[in-house]
Amino acid sequence: MAFLGAAHYIKHTFGEDTLTRIVEDAGPATQKTFAKRIDGLGLQPYESFVGLLRSFDRHLGAGDLAFCKSLGDFAARKDLQTVFKGYAVRPS
């Protein structure tokens, strides 16, 4: 889910072109992850996520990784909404 939240944040806040540039700059592991549909429940290499965050900060932050906090806040809220929706439709 971390990849989906991060991708959603970047795409909807800065545009799809920005997401494409960030992924292209993130390295081979991240590019491989984004080359196919990302399963929100599947496991992805940690190296891929680190590459995405570092590239995100290089393109949109100050290089100190502080900008990644805004990404984490957004992704956490999005993921929690998804979990709450799942509980809401689940029978007791």
C-alpha cells in the first residue's frame, strides 16, 4: 500500500509527468516495481520504496528528506481511509 499512497500523492498533487520523472530517476529497482501493476497487498522490495522516496525528495524537496513527511502524512491518511472502508462494509 505504501507505493500506491506515494504514487497517488505525487500524481494528484504534482501531476503524472512529475511521477514519471521521479520513477525514471529512482533507479532500476523502483522502475521494475512501477513497470507492472502494483498490488496493494503484495510485497515490494524495500530498495524500490527507498529509491522512490529519495527521488521524490531530489525533485520536490530540499534534499534533506524532510519533504517525505508530507508524503507519509498523506499516504497514512489515505491508507487508513481504505482500512476504515473495509471495516464499514464487513459484516459483524
